[in-house]
Amino acid sequence: MLLTITGSSAAQTPAPDQIADLNRICIAAQGDRARAAELAQAAGYSQTPPEMVPERRNMRDMVGFMKTDAEQARIVLLGRSTRRLGRETVTLNLCAVSARPADYRALQTRLRQMIGFDEVREGGGDGDTWAWLAQDGGRAPVRNLNDANASSLAATGRLRIVNLQREGPGAALIYATAVAED
């Protein structure tokens, strides 16, 4: 079953386009870069030349897509990050939707409503981070992403992470699937 960020209250406001794009591109692809690229193009994004793809710390295999209108520029970035966590090596398959300008507080409030559980308490990194283990029919929230816990959770192949970060006058929403390397 595809897990998307959804809320339970009918009184909630519609998701901003940035969250909708995170759902329809990143979460729908579930870590499959080729599928995310297809979904980005289907959503009206155009692939950017490699020299226009922003560099990100600890990232490789970066591919970018852009969509602009009179009010906002949005970028979808696909990449991989390999990290050493204790004795284990974990690869994060990342898909991000960045927008400039963006209302960070509005995104933060809406994500909290939509996700429906508290943020990670330990090891979440920069910004606001939510994590869960995908399971049949739902999600099991994760509150601790310290190195040892993140490594063991990645080994299940079911760890999913959403992170919201400030980027100047904009914001980045990042979705990651994590896998432990053999």
C-alpha cells in the first residue's frame, strides 16, 4: 500500500502545492529515482542541466527538475547519501521539493496536522523531522534516530523520513527511504 501524508480532519485546509508535490512525486516513488523523475516530469517539472543542480553536502547522483511561475520557483532534487552509522553503512535515497518563496511556519503547521504524530526527539538533524516504519496498513512512528537506532531501523528496509528545512526565503521538504548496505 502506498503511504502518503494524509490527515484525518475534514476541516483542514488543502495542502500547499509543495506538500502535494512531495506526495505525488517523492512519496509515490518510494525511493525509486527513475519513477520519481517520471513523476516530476508528469507534474510539469523540466529536468535541469547538470551544472544547474545545486550541490548538497554528502550527496551524490544528484538530478534536478524545475518548475516556475510568476509567484514561485520549485525544484525537485533526487540524490543519494551514504553515511557511516557506527559500524554500519546506510544509504538514504532522497527526494526533495524546494520552493522559493515559501511560508515555513505554514508548512510546518500543515505537516504536523497531516502526519499526525510527533517529530523525532533525538537524531533528527536540521529542521523538523518525522520518521516511521512502513507497515501493512499504516505507520509505526519513530522518535529516536540516533546512529545505532537509525542503523537497525534502516536494516528493516521500512524506514521512512520526512524533513522540513529552511532555505533562505524558502523551504525544502525532503523524503528519504533508508537501506542498510551489506
